[in-house]
Amino acid sequence: MGIRTGLLASITALIVASLTTAAVAGHVKRIDREVSIAVNRADGVFFGHVLSSRPGTCAEGARVYILQKRRGPDKRLAGTFAAAKGARWHVKLPGQGGHRVYAKVPRLVIRGKAGTTICRGAVSTLAAG
């Protein structure tokens, strides 16, 4: 192998490596999520699950807001986190009774060496109990 051939091979390898790194760093994964809500009217406990289109990602530990639907901006009643195992959540709001209450999971962007993960936000239906 001559000097030119070796030099050309080295330059080609560097270009391919830099393009591969740029492609991996720019990789974006979008993951859909769902959130559910129910209420136990007897003790005022609202509860539900956060579900993810990719198991093990974006559900466990997710931030969950409990809101009341109103005219104008909705009223934030509480906030909690989904459990680390099972992505279940619950919050006690005595006296609320579930009137026009829903759960919301905000959008989350996670940046890492392997690229960016976007966990899409989700809104539940109104609580029924």
C-alpha cells in the first residue's frame, strides 16, 4: 500500500467516523405517553397510571399535575410523580369530589450522549368515579 493510498484510507475513515458521530448525536426519539385518572370519592384520592409507547422509558418517575377545568386558565390542584416501579400515581384531595378534574403529564426533553429523547405530553379524560 502506497503513501497516497494509506493517506486516502485514513482521511476516508475520519470522515466516516465524524459523520457517524454527528448522526448519532443528532438522533431524536419521540415517545408517546398516556395518563389515566380515577377518583375514590369516599376518601378524595385521585389515582392513575402513566403509560409509555416504549416500556421502561418516559413513564416511571414522570411528573403528573392534577388540574380542574374552568373558564379561562385551568386551576392546578396538585402535583406528584409517578412511582419508579409501575408508573402509578396518587394524590389525596379531600373535598374535591372529582368535579371536572383531569391529569396532565408535561412534555419532557432528555438529552444524552446517544441523542435526544422527547417524551410527549399527555392529558387524561375527566375523572369519573
